[in-house]
Amino acid sequence: MIAIDAGHGGQDPGAVGPTGKREKDITLAIARELARQVNATPGLRAHLVRDADVFIPLHRRAQLARAAGADMFISIHADAAENRNAKGSSVYVLSLKGASSQRARWLADKENAADLIGGGKAAATDSMLTNVLLDLTQSGQMKASEDAGNHILQGLKRIGNNHKPHIERANFAVLRTSDMPAMLVETAFLSNPEEEKRLVDPAFQSRVARAVLDGVNTYFTSQPPPGTLFAARAASGAAGGSIAAGVAGGGSR
Ligand SMILES: [Zn+2]
């Protein structure tokens, strides 16, 4: 089960493009398209963390994903920068020990502000104790997140220019409470007039979704969650593709 988190929502519009297109609407459209494609893939099922124009506090999003029994958490966003020429997609994973670049730190601060815009309680999840506990429990998740994030970045590279050639790390609140591989995908720059046009184009939304799904497929093929169709395929080894339908039972987790 893939939890797909459409960034922002409700009173938090996220970034706003040159012609007024709102990040929260774009992320929901891409998330829904990704969910559709995931659900059309044997062995995979999608769970939309939000499927309406509503505000959900950042720490609550991972909780909802966990409650749904998700094996992976993907938060969908659209980037913004002062420089209108900035373009391309990026993939971010959690780091509790500093960001991989100034830009990553700045972006995490910006995304984390969603809770303030949403009138949110910035939550006790920010306490030092919580961070220490997370530090202990999440190192395995972080490695898995990096692996999965790298596969998704490779998928995105195939459809166009990436903003950065590698995944980046920073302290994103939406990824902080996750106990599964989790990443944040900046699909393109809403602040770039050409990319704003592209981001609202269903054909582009579909290509982005396909690229993310390719990465997910590659990751789960290399590291199949137990009891899933991916695990059954891996077990059948060279037999590849000859698995009778239903072998994995309810293997759509
Ligand atoms: Zn965002």
C-alpha cells in the first residue's frame, strides 16, 4: 500500500504560480492520478492521505498513512523559487542531522510553515525527546527512504530535467513522524511560467505520476515487502512473469 500525500490544502494554498495556479490544487490532481496508476498496477494499492481540499497538520499525515497500513509514504509538492528560471524535479528525504544544502534547509523551513498557515498546533512532535527517539528508530527507515527516493529520482530523470542530480536531505516535518520509507517529491517549479503551464496539464501530471510509479516499482522489486506480489515474484526468481494470478493472495499491501 502506497500512501500518497497531496501537499498543502484548505487554508494553506502552498506556492502560487505566476498566473495564480495553486500548489494545493496541482498536488491533489497529481496525487489522484498517481493513485489511479498505482491501483492499476498488480500488487500495488494506493491510499490518498487527502482526497479533498482540506488542511491536515503535517504530523497527522504520516499517522493517517500508518493507520491505512501503508508500506511507503510519498508527499507530492510543487517547488517555488525567487529565480523564475529555476526548473526541474527534486526528491527529498528526512535528515535530523542537518540539511544536505542551504536550499534543502530553506525548502524544509518553507514546507514546515504549512502548520502555521493552517492555524495548526505545531505539535509536541518538535520536542527534543521526540527527536532523540526518532533518531534511534528511524535510521533503518532513512536508508530505505534513500533507496526508494533514488529509484523515484531515476524515474523522474527519464521524463525530463531534474533540478538536482541526486536526492537531498532536510528536516521535513511531514516525513519526521513516518515509520516507513518516506519521501517528498517536488514535481516541478510552479514559480517558473513554463512549468506552471505544464503542472496543470493532465498529460504532464500523468507523466510525472508514471515516473514516480516506475521508481516505486523498481524499489519494491529490489526490496519486496513480505507477503506481497513483489515478494512472490522475487521468490519465483527466474520464473519471472509466470506467476499465476492470485499467488500472492491479498498481496496488494
Ligand atoms: Zn509544498
